[in-house]
Amino acid sequence: MTIDTERLILRPLVPDDFDALRLIHADAELMWVYGGVFDEQRTREWIDRNRKRYADHGFGLFAITLRETGELIGSGGPVWQETDRGTELEVGYQVRRDQWKRGYATETARGSMKYAFENTGVTHVISLIRPENLASRRVAEKNGLSIDREIRWHDFQTLVYQISREKWLAIHG
Ligand SMILES: CC(C)(COP(=O)(O)OP(=O)(O)OC[C@H]1O[C@@H](n2cnc3c(N)ncnc32)[C@H](O)[C@@H]1OP(=O)(O)O)[C@@H](O)C(=O)NCCC(=O)NCCS
């Protein structure tokens, strides 16, 4: 399956995406969000974990590719996450640094939320964002999400941004 947006195609990650993902996972200016750069083993695990998500749930973090060229510029999509409220559907995203500020993360998140509301019964979608991650907060806010609460998540203080199905439909439906 794919999630198609105006400029992007989100498609399943494959083992051959390793080299393109390394350009992201080895970039310290980006990976501080995840506690630091990934070594090659963690990049392989990232691909494997998401391929297992596709098999188990039908979706996960996908390769973000440019519709015009097919180039992989990031990964993002809907994922089930364990939070303080049980299992919630998160939309996640990361974009290679030379492609920042072109609206690609916003477009990825919007396409992923549309997919989630149309294909699952979720009442709301979240994004888990560290308070100091101003770019990601802006992405969430541009898509109509707002802060629901602050939690400790995977060792970091984390803002839970949320949008309800009703609000999504009112803005984007
Ligand atoms: C967060 C991230 C995915 C954004 O990708 P992107 O494609 O550049 O995002 P967009 O272009 O759709 O939107 C980014 C917005 O943040 C703004 N922004 C960028 N850096 C900012 C900063 N330091 N402070 C405030 N706003 C900032 C941009 O100006 C833009 O807003 P605008 O459209 O109003 O100008 C990218 O920075 C990234 O990969 N970061 C590391 C991984 C990450 O944080 N993932 C999210 C985890 S919750």
C-alpha cells in the first residue's frame, strides 16, 4: 500500500532503503530528537521493526519519497504507540536536513492522519514531541493539533499533541 499526497508518495520501507536512511540516521543535528545518531545496526532494526508493523497492522513508518523522482527523503506515517493512556495512534516523521522547511513533514503528517481516520476507528491521533523540538511542534500546530498533556515517555519529557476525529473533519474533511 501507499499513502499518496500532492508531492509525496509514502511507501513501505525495504532493505534496499538502508543507504538512503543512513543519511538521516547518521546526522547528529537531526537525531538529537531520538537521543543521538543511530549506528548501522539500529538502522537495520528500524527497517525491520517497521516491516513487522506493516505485517501486523497494515501500516507503520513508511519511506517518504518525492513523487517526481522517487528519491527517499525521510520516513513517516501512522504507528501504534504505548502511552500513559494505553495504545494510541501516533503520526511520526523525520525528514533529511537538506529537505527541511519545504512543508514535507506537514504534508506527510496530514496524509498519514487522513489515512488513519479513514482506515481505523480511532477517536483521535497524537504526535509525541519533545518540548524543545520547535520545528515538530510547528508541524503539529499547522495541521490543527494542540497540546493535550505532558508525559515522561522513553526517558524524555514529552508533549502529547492531539487532534480529535471531529476537529480533523471540521478542518480537513
Ligand atoms: C521536524 C521535521 C520533521 C520538520 O520537517 P520539515 O519538512 O522541515 O517540516 P515542514 O517544512 O513541514 O514544517 C516545519 C515548520 O517548522 C518551522 N521551523 C523549523 N525550524 C524551526 C525552529 N527551530 N523554530 C521554530 N520553527 C521552526 C518551519 O519554518 C516550518 O514552519 P512554517 O511552514 O510556518 O514556516 C524535521 O525538522 C526533522 O526531521 N527533525 C528531526 C526529526 C524530528 O524531530 N521528528 C519529529 C519527532 S516528534
